Amino acid sequence: MTKNTNWNESEGWYSRCVGEKGHYYHTSVILPEVLRLLNLKKGESLLDLGCGQGVLFRHLPKGVDYVGVDASEALIKEAQRLSPGAFYTADATEPLPIEKKDFDAACFILSLQNIEFPDRAIANGARHLKKGGKLLLVLNHPCFRIPRQSQWGVDEQSKLQYRRLNLYMSPQKIPIQTEPSRGKDSAVTYSFHFPLSDYAAWLAKENCAIIGLEEWCSDKKSEGPRAKMEDRARREFPLFLALSAKKT
């Protein structure tokens, strides 16, 4: 996260949602796939940018040299409380207080879309990678999951659930109430939307060649009269997008 996106105020809510091991999609979809793609071994190193309260660290193989960075001092304090890893309070878009420039891998796990200038953050990640190192971006799917600009609809005649998009190519800064039930007392964070072509361009600018693109769907199952259409829609519209790149 970056300094101006209010994650200090949202730490309590976020930590309750994620907990020590991760929320439902962390444990059922995201973390197993991230560990597979990173494929880190004992003695290899990882820079986790926008690490939150360190959930990825607690799932890594023992012996991985881990560094986690987040701009929220409150989230870093929680990470340090939960884990013995190396965690630093720092803005991912600014020079990092880390001398190491030869990490085997760097990642943004559901954090890049909470950063106002993701191009700067990607440049920072690439700067700290060794040649041939991997940069992994995991995003809420930018084609189908745009807060306030995408939603479900139902075509009753065709018996289909569909995904409506109001826009896609236009960059967006979208305020998010972390706890809507609290009304005006809810902390507000921001989600930043950009099209996929922007992410590809930012990676290319940093000499990071895309070597893999995966789309991950929800594994939940519905019950009731609309279960069939809802389950079909889950299979057709992925929740998450993973971009793997290699520094050349």
C-alpha cells in the first residue's frame, strides 16, 4: 500500500478479514497458486511489496529469505506481532530502505491495485530483482472486477447470469468504504483501475518479459434455484489474474 490510501485506519478491519492464515480466497485459491508460481526453495529470496500483515510469509517454505514492505505502519506492526520475518514500513513507489538488489523473486499479491502509481511500484520491484528474477503480479481481475463499474446481472429469458461492465479502458480512482455498516465512521481506502495493456507496458519498460498469464476462478458453489447459472458464471468470469514476468 502507499502512504495516502488510509490503510493505517483500516488495519483492524483488514486483520479481522485476513487473520493469521488468510481469508477464504487466500487459502483456497490465491496462496496455493502463488506458491506454485514462485516455486521458491530454501536459500532463495523474495521481496513482498504491499505485504499487509504478512500472510504470504507464513505460508512460504522454511529457509526462504523473505522481506516484506508496506506503507501502513499499523499493518507492519501486526505482521511483526504474528511472524518473525523481516518487515519494513515503506512506500512501494519510493526508494526502499533495502540494500539487496538481487532478489530471486518479487511479488504484489492483491496489493498493486491499492497503489496510486503502480508503474513506480513495478519499477521498484524490478530494481531489486536479479537478472532472470521473477516478478509476480496477482490482481483482482481488471477486466471483470472493477469496483462500482462492474456487477452481476441476470437474463431471465436465457437463464444466464452475466457480468456487466460500465467501462474498462479509462483509469479510475475508486473510493472503498472498508466497513459500510459504520456509515460515515468507516475508513475509506482506494482502488486504482487500469487496463491490462498498461500493466504490460509498465513491465516492458522495466525489461520484465511476461512469461505467464493465468486466470483464477472462484471455487465456491451455490445452492437454491439459481445455483446452476451462478456456478456457470463463476466458471466463466475469473476473480483473479496472475501475471508472471522475468527480468531480462
